[in-house]
Amino acid sequence: MPRPDASSHPGPPLGSDALDGARIVFLSWRDTHNPEGGGAERYLEQMAAGLVARGAHVTIFCAAHAAAPPDETRDGIRFVRRGSKLSVYPAGMRALRRGDLGEPDLVVDVQNGLPFFSRLVTRAPVVVLVHHVHREQWPVVYPGLVGRVGWWIEHRLSPVLYRSSQYVAVSRATRTELRELGVRGRRVAVVHNGTDPAVPTGTAEADHPLVAVVGRLVPHKQVEHAIDATVALREEFPDLRLHVVGGGWWEGRLHEHAETHAAGSVVFEGHVDEQRKHEVYQQAWVLALPSLKEGWGLVVGEAGMHGTPTVAYASAGGTRESIEDGVSGLLVDDPDELTAALGALLRDPELRSRLSAGARRMSHLFTWEHAQESFAVVLREVLAGRRVESQDPDES
């Protein structure tokens, strides 16, 4: 079973006073209020909240959107929202260079494919936060020249630009990917995600087979694979329903796919509040996570809190750590195996019960409190001019 956290530090901890009064700026594409926000943004704001609790002054710079004001302070965190999906990057550089975000003691550059090039405009130490490498996603989301340029920036330019910076990865799989890009040496700390406590729902498991998919509706989440699996399993399970929770710019295509191939078997819930999301987790017999790539898979732990096991692709990366194959869920290699694994769980209550218990245990291993302290350890060491080493035996 994977350890909740693999990060450590070479010397004795400096204590929370190292962060008390420190001015820390996060540069991120999105925040949790953004309609396209997801697990990466949840992680970001949890880490920011942990720093605020330790006395730091935290600013999050991210793209503007209609769901939140340009400037606000929430839970002690200052939010500055400027620019759009792509213009947020130059906007962040300008704001940092001009001092609009104050005089930071440390900058956390959240690299979701593209970095903010913060090393070019600040003398403060920079920590690069990476959820996963986007090698597979660039040609899917941006086919053609744009995707090739984006991938070149991510795997060629960024490792050179940040060659002296500390990195934080959310999984050992991501750390391995970063090594493949040339981020060498003992400077990638692993700080896993935490898991939110289950929201009480007052509901029970559905009395008919119910599979859930929860997340953004974008191409690389491959929700079509779950729809196709539902179609393949309908003959054996005529009452089977797939509930899709979330929204995104690919939603129209998914509706068309479902209407063409799985009419009446797919329920699109859209964007829902936390209460409804947890009701779906509670009602589902199994969670399907057919995503092309996941840094961790926050939904795995959320579902696990309700005793709902997950079937996911092993090749997604972080799922190999958030799921213990055969204990808290099942890892598969292709759409046929996804369908077979879902069918096995739906028809075998004993298997489902065993994986349900494992999913619940696994979800309690990873807490936000532990992740926040691990992240704080990294930043304390960077502020002291030291790098964070890992205790993992495969670190070299």
C-alpha cells in the first residue's frame, strides 16, 4: 500500500515560524470557482489554506471568469483574477513584475501544461507545482501546431528555465514523468492529495446497477469509454444507469454520443453542489475513471469515503497510487478491460463489498492536514535556501 506522503527534508524542521508572515504568491490557470476548475484547483486552495493557518500571507493569481469577482479575499486568501484561459499567463507575469501581487518571499508556479515563466520576472525563489505531465493531452486538446508548441514548452523549455527550482509533484508517477523531461537530481518532493470527509447524504446505494463518472467534461477525460461500457453491459443489466456529474466544453459531444448509442441509459447531472455530488457517490455501485491522465484522481478518494470503489486506467499515472489494484478498486489497460471490470463489479456483490471496504480504508490514509504540513515543509526549506529530498528508495 502506498505511503500517504513520500516527501521529507534533509535537516531538522524549521518550525511554523519560518512561514509566519511570509508572503507567498500562487500563479494558477484556474481556481475552484472557475467552471473548468477541478481537483488540481482543490489541491491548490487546500495548500494555500494550510499556509494561511501557519501565518503566511497568501495570494492566488488566476484567470478571470464570471463566477467570481476580479478581486476578493476568501478564508484569508487573496484572489486576484485577470486574463482569460490563455492570456492569464502574460497577465500573471505583468502582475508579478509590476508588484501588483506585492513583494513575494516565494512564488509557487502551478504548471498545468504551461508554466507562468515566473523565473523571468521575479528574484524570489520559485517552487514549481506539477500535477502531471501533459504529453498525451496536448494532441487531444490542441491538435496541430498549437499542441506541438505547447508540448515543446512543457518538455523542453520549462525544465531549462526552472533548472534550479524546487518541484512539487502530487504523485511518484508524476515525479517519474518529470525525470523523463530532464528534471533531475534530488529536487522533486512528492506531496500527495488529501481527501475531503464524506458529506452526509441520507441516501443509500441504488437498488439498480448505477455507475458514476465525476469530473470535467473534456476530451481527455474519455467519458465516451464509460458510455460505451454502459452500452455493452445493458444486455446483462437492462436497468443499468450511468450518471455523469460535471460540465465542460465537450458536454455537447457527449450528449450526442449518448443519444446515439445509449439512449435512456445515461443521466447527465451537469454542475451540481457538493450535497448532490456526494449523493451520487453514495448511490453508485462503482465509479468509472476512464481519464487519459490523472496526477492523482481526487474523485477516487471522494468516492472511497462512501465505500464506492473505482475502475480506472493504470496508464493514467496517479491512479496507480490513489487506487490499490484488487484492494480498493481495479486498474485496467484498455476500454475492453474497463467494460469487463465494471461488469465484474456489477454482477459480484462479494467482490464489490470487498473493494468497497478497501476503498473506504484507502480514502482515510490521505488527509489534507498531512498534505498541508508536507507542503509547508517544502516551502520552509526553500525559504531557508535548501532543497527537499525524498525518502523513496528509488530516488537517485
